[in-house]
Amino acid sequence: MIPSLPRPVWLRASTALYVAAFLAFLFLPLVVVAVFAFNDAPYPAPPWRGVTLDWFFGNAATGRVGLFQDGELLASIGTSCVVAAWVTVLSVGVGLANAFLLERARFPGKRLLSVLMLAPLVIPGVILGISILAFASRLADFGEDLLGWDLDFLRPGLTLVVLGQFSFIATVATLTLAARLRRFDRTLEEAALNLGATRAAVLRTILLPYLRPALFGSAAVSFLMSFADFNTTLMLVGNDAPLTVMMYGRMREGATPVLNAVSLLLMVVSGALALALIRRRR
């Protein structure tokens, strides 16, 4: 339908109703979680018992341990940040190399490689985690039994978590960077080379500045995907549990508004990061 033409009343009303229902479905659970982080009750559900900050800062009189006093929960947030940082560095670095390989190089099987690169995105995270765990465990057993090598980093732990998340997040970074590189005007690169610039200088002064928005975007997406990953992480985690696994364990023991407080904190941080990226892009 042409936007300038008048639309019937029923169509405008149904469109507004659909948009309102979609926004409610999207944001109402987040609002409920945020509101009940301040509920003065020992459970994260109605009825409303008043406003309190105990679930953030604790209260010795009532025996409540808040988010900022829960050392185990804060340690899991730190663990998630460390894992996400490593995954981001690896994913962006390998994604940049893959982007140049797929967009600039010519070799047999290039199309097949492009298709196979998408496989980790369609494999369920649980299956991916189990496969990586089984392969790494067999490799560690082989090195220990036949070669006498102690390959503990291939046992369940943060190293395997990083590798497991990297196996599919690197694909997202590759697609983001390759899409940006595909739109690059190669005449600029050829002109610089004709004027005597080296390939390293072209990469440093032309290509990387052009790819900077995609680099920041892929880094932000990689960090957030790693921080929020649960399925793959659950299969590969060891003693140091990231936040998602820690929250899952707490939920099984019995949910408290502290988990609502954690969720609200993550929403605020994620929103601030998104706004910062949008402002930087503008």
C-alpha cells in the first residue's frame, strides 16, 4: 500500500494494536523484573510489600544479603566479564582475518567454506557444547595416556568455555566485518598503492579506519553474546561458574529478588553500552 494514500480505520487500529501488543510482549517482562527488584518481600513475585534497596545493598537487621554484598555472585560477574573479553578479542581478530579471506582471496572450495562457516549458528548450543567437551576430553586422555602430557586446559573449565563460545561467535563477527568490507571501494586502495603506499600502510590508514564501525559493532555483539550465553557454557563450565550458570543454580535453589537486582543491573549496563555505541556512530 502506498503510504500517502488514506488507510481505513480498521487497518490503522489493527496496526496500532499489533505494535502495542508486540511492545508489551517485548518490554513487559523486563519492567516486571525491574520493579520487583525493589519489592520488600523475600520472593520476586506479587504481592507488592513496599519499596526497599535491601536486594542491592543488603540489610544486616533482616539478614538480607544484597547484590553488592554477595561475593559469590560478584565473582561470577567478574568471571563472565573475563570470558567475554577473551571471546571478543579472539572473535574480532579471527573474524577480521576471515573477512579478508572470504572477500579478497580466491581459492578452490571458497563457497563451501562460506557455507560450512555458518554451521555453528544452526547447531543447538547444547549439542555444540557436548561435542566440544567430548572431543576435548578424548584429546586430553590421548595426550595423557600415550604422551604423558597433562592437558588440564582441555578439561571442563574457563578455557573450554572460551573456546566453545568462540566457535560460534566468531562466525557472527566474520559476517559483520565481511559485510562492511564488501562495500569498500577498492579504487581507493589501488590509488594508494599506485602512489607508493605499502600494503601495511593501506591497511593501517585506509582499510582499518573504514572498518572501525564494524569492528566496534562486532566487538560489542561478541561481548554481549558471550556474557549472555548459557547452553554452551553449561556443558563446558568447571568450578568457576559464569553469571548465567550461577543464576541458573540460584533459581533451582529458590529465587530471591537478588536475581531481579542482577537482571536490572545488566539491563542498565547493556542499555548504556548500546546508547554509547549509537552516539559514537552518529
